[in-house]
Amino acid sequence: MQFGIFSVSDVTTDPTTGRTPDDTERVRSMLTIARHADAAGLDVFATGEHHNPPFVASSPTTLLGYLAAATENIVLSTSTTLITTNDPVKIAEDYAMLQVISDGRMDLMLGRGNTGPVYPWFGQDIRQGIPLAIENYALLRRLWEEDVVDWEGRFRTPLQGFTATPRPLDGVPPYVWHGSIRSPEIAEQAGYYGDGFFHNNIFWPMSHTKKMVNFYRQRFEHYGHGRADQAIVGLGGQVFMRKNSQDAWNEFRPYFDNAPVYGHGPSMEEFTATTPLTVGSPQQVIERYASMRDDVGDYQRQLFLIDHAGLPLKTVLEQIDMLAEEVVPVLRKEMETKRPAHVPANPPSHAERAAARLEDAQTRNENEARDEIHA
């Protein structure tokens, strides 16, 4: 199972000092965080995509392209790539380029985002969010899978004899997750194509997450991609840890109360009771996240939000170390001990998918040769 971190890239004033980093400092801190996560042995680093303050991650592939050269093992991903307001032609080329640069050590999560004004900023209508996501992804897949594309749809100019460059590494498109919090149409889309489904449930009770994941699993099986329990699932989460639980609560409370993503709303007590946010000791985090399997079944990726709300960089790096040293080894062992042999432990890697493609091609060639002999 993969464990990692994701960033929403917020620029937030530290409520305990009154200090606010500028955009440059925040971007560079994200690079430091990703490098530290790689060195600590975490499996995934993912960045969001936003085009408005107080967020700075407006160009995920630029950030991840740098990290491809600056890290060694960690999978580089997004959380999210905006499938609705980005041109699918640009997505196809940008992420194929990232795939080549990283030698396949990447994937991406497609989603609609959570900022309404981004639609008119990029010439789209928010009321068309779901149709945009569906049509744009259908085109994106063709651009990766077909060398020459003729296409016409509702939301962009037609394509005639178009070839996206560079071509995907080894002829295998990047692995795609479909990220959604509340839209069954997106879970349906993930199931239809046999892609991964990521439920970033940081604001939602587990009862809702369970419904969405189970629906995706049913559709994955319905479309013939395997058994429902073999569908590829990822979850979001949030943690803040100290050795002593009360110390964690005391330290994190001012950050929670002023965070742009949930401050000035429910109390921290209410939020931790109803969402995956876990504030406490590493053992409490282990117990909380080990129980996720009981609701959604065996899953393949768990990402944690830890670098937000104005937390100092030093604190974030400490959180990464606690995750890597005290939480992840125990969770990984617990999850893998219970996982049935027929259920994938991880999302499919580029190497696995390239090998499967080669095997399929060899089988087709053998069948065609046999047909010619008997013709």
C-alpha cells in the first residue's frame, strides 16, 4: 500500500507569530517538503492545482518536473489536475512530458476543483462542470492512446490529424485517478474506464465516503475490469501529531481555528469527530486510519494533508518524520496482513503496465500468426 502526502499550497499567516510567507517562500517550502518526504521513505507526493490566492500551486507539472530531478523514489502526482478548465490537449502533452522526464515515476488525479470562479477565468461555464469532465477526459484518453486524432465535441475546436507530443513513455499513458468528493458521475467515469478513484474525504464523514467508494467498486466490476474488491481506491486524510496527545491538541488548535480551508466553522472537537482529521499521538493516528479498511475495504493509496493552515516548515518536516518512522510502518503491516492475495496492494506502476502492454502485443501477434497458418 502507498502512503504519502498532498499539499493544497495555501499561503496562510501563522496565527502564533503573525508571520505570513510570500509566494516564493511557500513554493520553495513545497519543494523542501517533497524532497524530505522522499528521503524519509514515503511513497507519494501530490500537489493541488489552484489559480487564486491564497494558493500558489498554479503549475503542477513545473513543480513536479523539478522534483523528478530532485528526488529518487517518490511517486509524483497531483491532487488535482483540473480536467474542466484545462485544455485536454495541453494536459495530454504536459503530463506525457512529465512521464518521460520522471521515467514513469508519476501519475495524476483529475478533478473539477473547488473554486467556482476558475471556470469563467478559463472561458468555461461552471454549470457544465460534469459534461466538461466527461468530454475532456474522453478526448484526453484518445490523445494518449492514438497517434493521430480526428475529433469534434461541444467544448473546444475540432481536431484534424492531430498528434500530441511527446508520445507516452513506452506507449503507455500515465495512470489516472478520478478525484471526487460528492459526484457519482465521476465515480461512474472511473469505473467505466477501469481507472483509479480517489475520494478526498477530508471534509466528509466516513458514511459518505463508504457510499461513494462502494458505488465506484460496483461500477468497476460492472464494466468488466475485475472484481469489486480489486478496484483501485485512494483516500485523503489530515493529521497532526505529537508524542503526547494533549500537546498535539494545544499546538494545533490555533492553526485549525484560523485555517482558510475550515477555520471559523465547526470546532476542532466537532471536526475530528465527523471527518478523518486526527489530532493526537502517532498511536491514535494508527488506530483511526487502520479502521478505514472496515468501511471502504482494502485500498491502495492513503495521502495525508499536513502542510497547511500556516504551520511552520520545521513543524511540517517533523510531521513527515513521525509519519514515516512511527505511523506508516505499522499501518502498512496491518493493511497488508489483512489484504487478500487477489487484491492489488498498490496502484499499477508504469513498469507493470508497460510489461502488460508488451505481453498483450505478443499474444496478439501469436494469434495472428496462428490464424494465417490455418487460413
